[in-house]
Amino acid sequence: MATESFKLDGETLVKKVKELFEEGNVRKISIHDKEGKEVMNFPLTIGVLGAVLAPVLAAVGALAALIGECTVTVEREDVKPF
């Protein structure tokens, strides 16, 4: 699996998480505070429905209101050529 990280402020956190959901190849998202402590972690499965995403996005929105700067770490599926 490939991993990448993004440094974000609380205002752009929800927008970035929504974008990652839409990409489809994301397996797991972890959110860490500016000290590096993990504050939220959630796996994504293939075929996640919008109704399931709503509570996750609500929690991310609440976190964004409390956190100033954070790091989002994303684990993606490796894309294998045919």
C-alpha cells in the first residue's frame, strides 16, 4: 500500500476528507494533531455508501472546529497494471 500525508488547517480538513472519499482507492484515513498524536482513524471499504459517510464527516467537522493544524495520512491501494 502506498501512503501519503497532507498538512492542513481545520478549515480545509472536511473538504480534503470528502475529496479522499470520492477518489475510491483510499483504504484508510488517519488524522493527527500538530504534536503527532492520532485523534481519528477510519478505514474505508469498497462501496461505502453516503449514509455511512455522513456520521464520519460530522465527526471530522467537529474535530476541524477544535483542531488548528493537523496531518492527514492516507493509505491507498496499489494500482496494478493489467
